[in-house]
Amino acid sequence: MFVLLLAILAICVVFTYIVPSGEYARVEVNGRSVVQSDSFQYTDASPISFMGFLNSIHTGMVDSASIMFFVLIIGGSYGILSATGAMEAFIVTLARTLGHREKWLIPLMMLFFAAGGSLIGMFEETLPYIAILVPLAVALGFDAMTGAAIVLLGASVGFTSAVMNPFTIGIAQGIAELPPFSGMGLRIVIFIVMYLTAVAFVYRHAMKVKKNHALGIYGSYDPANIDQMMSKGVVFERRHKVILTCFMLNMVTIAIGVIEFGWYITEMPDCSSCLVPL
């Protein structure tokens, strides 16, 4: 990753010797620095030297310190939450419970993953749960694609709508100098529309496969793994319930703070770091 970032930075430095320099005038509108579309003018070239290239790493980190610590603290808090095993225990328990209610499995499990993606930016973290949902989906008469789609489409819906995703909306609005998490109402509508569409798509496919197994996509999946994956001995303990309850209270507190008190990059990580002692 660092090699890739340095390569991109080096390419940008080279472009300072090739692309003509210019700038737009900016004016302040409602507390934001906004570009005037008709104000572009060329300026004298000022290519970046080799020392400038090296110094830009340090100065860039200094200028973006608030965003970097925002990502590190919130990401670390969610990492600690995952390390407690509370999320895995909840998902496995929910999957077992819904295993006898096949009509509710798809919408409820997709809602969980969509909410995780939309509220806390959960995406890559959902991949291990494919190994839980695929065997369950096959055991219910669906196919491996249905189990994978529940996780991947659910998380994608949430991450794309990003109602309160701190890693996309939070950072982007900070750079754009927009009010923190503004436009939430529109994103909630987008979330609902995308969620219902995704559920209908997966449910339609699952019902077709259930009626005709020849239409299913199983890949290299071995049905013999069903018992192994669902009998891992994972138990949803009392401490898991306490941890997830505190986590949900944390999310509610952040939402209220953002909407009512204008919390942002400084306050949100402070609130999330309260999860660390758990």
C-alpha cells in the first residue's frame, strides 16, 4: 500500500513539470471556501523538487493530522469490537435462529450487513461471514451464490448509501467543508431503495433455485462443510450482549451529537474510543 501511495505521489510530482499551472479564485459562501467557475487563470510554473517530494510526505501528514487520527481511532475501536468476538457470535447465532425461518433469512441478514456498511463502514470485515452464510443457504435449499450475495450485496448497499459512514461521508464532507453528515435524509432514502431492490433481487434468485436446483450456482463449494461451519461452538454470551448494547448506544450518541451539537472529527473519535475499555 505504501509503495502504491509513493508511486502515485511521484507521478503527481512528474506532472508538475508537464501540466501548465493555474488556479481558480475562491470565495466564502455560508462558511465554505467555494471555487468561482469563471475565474481560472494560468500562473507561473512551480514544479516540485526532489526535496519537495520528500517533504510533502511529512507536511501532508501534518496538514491531514485530524483526518488521520479520526480514521485511526475509529478504525481501531471497531477493530477492538471485532476482536471481542461479539460480532461473530451475534451473526452465527442469528444465522442459526433464522435457519428455520428461510423467508426471513435473506431480508434480516442483508439488513444487518447493510446497516454495518452504512453506519460504521463495514465491508472487507464481512468477508469471513460468507463461510457461515453459504453453508446455511445451501442447507435451506438455496445455492452458494445466495449465501455470498446476502453478505456482499448487503454490505455493498450499506457502504454505497453511507448514511453515517465515517470513512467516506465523514472524510469527504470534511474536505469539501460541508456540515458533518449533512444530507442524511437523502442518503436514508437511497439506503431504503437500494436495500429493498437488493433483497428482491437475491430473494427472487433464491426462490428460483429452491424450485429448480439446476439453476443454482455452487462453484467449488462442498456441502460436507455445513456441519463444520455451523457447529464451531460459538456462543452469544452475556458479555457479547453488553458489548453490542454499548456499541449501539455509542452509535446513537454519535448520531445525536452530530445532528444536535455539530460533532465532527474531534468529538466522534472521542466517543468511539469509549469502546476500547470493553
